[in-house]
Amino acid sequence: MAVGADGANMVRWVLKGELVPVALGVVLGVGGALATSRFLAGLLYGLAPDDLPTYGAVVATMIAVVGVACYVPARRAARVPAAEVLRTE
């Protein structure tokens, strides 16, 4: 992170750094869930093994939670002046 970067750049940098691994995890997780749901179809009550609204809701919830969990600390860190950070280091 560059000293003197404005808050918007800092937040974008943190969100990009955290959401890329989450996107990869979502893709792998949904693929794995679709592959294993065929074997677990007997345990599902009231759901089809490939119920797209359920998968969509889970993915949207996961991305929203991760987005908020990354955005709040990034915004807080962006408000700290660079001189103060350098003084404490």
C-alpha cells in the first residue's frame, strides 16, 4: 500500500484483494456442491439437487457478508492519516 493513497483507492485495493479469493472459492464451492448434491439427493427435503434459487441465495449472501466484512475495516483504515501510521511504526 502506498503512503499517501486516497481512501477510495485504499478501499478498492482491499476489496479487490479479498473478493478475488472469495470468487474463486464460490466457483469451486458451487461446483463441488453441484457434484455432491446428486449423491445427497435423498437427504434433501423439498429441494431439488440443482435448485438454482437456493444456490443463488447462498452465493449472494456469501458475497454480501464478505463484502461488508472487508469494507468496514478498509474504510476505517482509510480514515487514519499516513503520518500517524508512520509514527507508530
